[in-house]
Amino acid sequence: MSTEQEPEQTTGEAEPPAAAPPKRRIWLLAVVAVLAYAVDLVTKIIVTATLEGEEPIRILGGAVYLQLVRNPYAAFGMDFGGTWILAIVAMLVVGAIIWFSRRLRSAGWAVGLGLILAGALGNLTDRIFRAPGPLHGHVVDFISAFQPNGDFFPVFNAADSAISIGAVLIVLLSLLGKDYDGTSTKTKKRADEDADEGTA
């Protein structure tokens, strides 16, 4: 009679270890926001120091005109009501992004939200610290596309550009099924379908 023990039989296959979740991207968001905010702040300082009372400066063969415009309205000159309302909305956007940043695990979402955060902070800085007073300050705009005085497109600034690029990036990622947590909606859907088949 053999004394060797038979290896225990397993009734099911060993499940593969769960993949580690993607790293948090809060630092990427912070770096993008700081850099974009710095670009907006520095360009506004230069513009207010050099273009006050000057005629529009034509550059890039007329594709861009640089001129100082103090804008009491929203991005690209859109009027949504009082300036103080826009300031409060910007504060809410900043707060929401900062709160949401702890859940970010997608590099693309971090870049997009970092740009939106920088743009909101850039224009909010103007509304708080520039004339005519806190929460009523006029935003410094200085980029006029193709024609001066905003005749072709409203005059805008680096903060407006950051908000627009960030928003487009977030929409594009959403359309591609890329979630803020670093996963893909397509992968989740496939996993759910596999789970349903396994229980059928």
C-alpha cells in the first residue's frame, strides 16, 4: 500500500489576480494647472504693460492681432449676467475639480481637467483683483483672430484657450469610452457581458 499522498484536486480553476488600478493622476492635474495658469498670468502682465492704449499688433501674417481688451463678460465675450455671477460660477468649478481630482486615474482626464482648472483660476484672478473691484473685475483679453477688434471672432486670452482645449479633450475621451478612473466603458461592458454569460 502506497503511503504517498495524492495531490488535492481542485474543483475549479484558480482565478487570476486582479489587476492593480491605474495610479492616481492628481499630481499630473496639478502640474498642468500650474503651468497653464502661469502662462495666462504672465501673458496678461506683459499685455497690460505694453498694449495699453496701443493699436492692434498684426502678427502671423494677419492670423492673429494682439490688442488689450478689458472684458466684463464670460469667455469669448459671452454675456451671462452680472460679473459677480461668473466669479461665483468659476469658484464652484474650481472647487468641484479639486474635489474630483482625488478620483482621477486617467492621464488624459487629468490633463483636460488641469487645463479647465487653470482657465477658471486665470479668469477668476482677474475678476477678484482687477478693476472695478472684487468679483466685478474685468478680464484681460488680448488675442483677436484674423481681424482686429474681435470682428471675426471674440477677443480671448490664454485662460479661455485652456478651458476650450480642456473641454474638447474631456468630450473626446468620453466619446472614445475612456473614463476618469483609467478604465474603458467598452472593457466594462465586455466584462459585464462575460459575467452574464458565466451565470447563464
